[in-house]
Amino acid sequence: MSALAADWASSTAPVPYPEAVAFMQQRAGAIASGRAPELVWLLEHPPLYTAGNSTRPEDRPAPARFPVLETGRGGQLTYHGPGQRICYLMLNVKARTGDVRAFVSALEDWIIASLADLGVKGETRSGRVGVWVARAERGQSAEDKIAAIGLRLTRWVSMHGISLNVDPDLSHYDGIVPCGIREHGVTSLADLRAPHDMPYVDAILRRQFEQRFGPTQDAPAPSIGKSDAIGKSQIGAE
């Protein structure tokens, strides 16, 4: 757990994926060198597919319904779009846990606790990163993914993070193999008849984050397109 409060910021307008990644890279470098505090950044993206470094050729859509962007995070192919809460985590993993697996486990626990507050029972599965929901109405072994985790570390500072399906258009997953897993589907809070608006979900996420990772402090949303990710003028409100 960090002794200092992490910045907590939320963007209201959809953020283009390449610009978000460029910002994360700059901010992670600043955190690693002690020039900026840690940051949790909540946002949504316009519809797109992102391919992690384990994506297999057979899992790629042909033709693609939305743009497919290569990314340096772990994991495979997934979808991002409106109605999905993206939690980008720029945290000092070495200072917090010193262990990547323990960090991922803590993230899964954070999402499971948040889902419980939202009326959904989330679970982990051995050998599969992310959070899953059992679908008893479809059979004993049926389950869908509700939250994906994909990380990249630079100098022990994390980038990328978690995507939680609040109320996205689930048909946008059609034509891909999400996270390379063919035998299970995807779901959302709305699909599970546990609808909540994004501000309420954000409040639950923040409360449960602070219980596990320590305090946070309000910060303005990053201003995308600026060259310096650490100065106040570059992280001002949109």
C-alpha cells in the first residue's frame, strides 16, 4: 500500500485509444522517476478492438467491424466502447506489492467486491485472468466474463488496467474471440439486470479501491494531446 494518495481522475467524453496510451506512457515514466503521483484514470473509448501481445491470428476479426489497434498490454483480443468503464492504473507495483501476481489478484478482488456492492456475484477462475459471472439459467458450467484485466509494467509502474462492462452494446463483441476464450461469453451489469449509472459505479469502484490500495485524491482529467503529462496545465480539466 502506498503511503501517498493516488490521483483519481475521470474523463466525461470518450477518449481516443492512441491518445490515452500516449498519455499513460508519459505519466508512467513520470511516476517511475518521482515527478508525478500515481493515477487511476476512469474513461470510455469509442468502439474499437485492441490486440494484446498474446493475440492469435485466428482470433482476429475478418473483416473487422471496428478498428483493430495493437497494444503492448498483456492478454489477447478484446473490445472497448461506450458503456464500458475503463480503469487505467498507473501505480507503483513494486512499492505496493513487489509482486505482479499479487497485484493482479488484488485487482480481481477489488472488482469482485465492487460487483458485490452492485448486486452481482463475480468470481475468478484458475488459469483465466479477469472476473466471471456464473449463468445458472444456461447450465451448470455456463459463465460469462464481466471484467477483463490487461497490464503492462514499465520500471515497475503499471499501465492499462481493467475494463468493466456496465452497459455496452454486447453485440459489438460479435466476430471476435474475446480474450481468446471460445467456450464462454461476455456479460454486463445491464445484461444481468443490475443496471447502474456510471457515476454510481465509479463511486463504488473508488470506495473499494481505497479499502485495498489506500487513499485517493481528486484530480482533473488528463488533457489529451499535450506533450507533458505531469504539469498542471497538461492535466487540467477537459
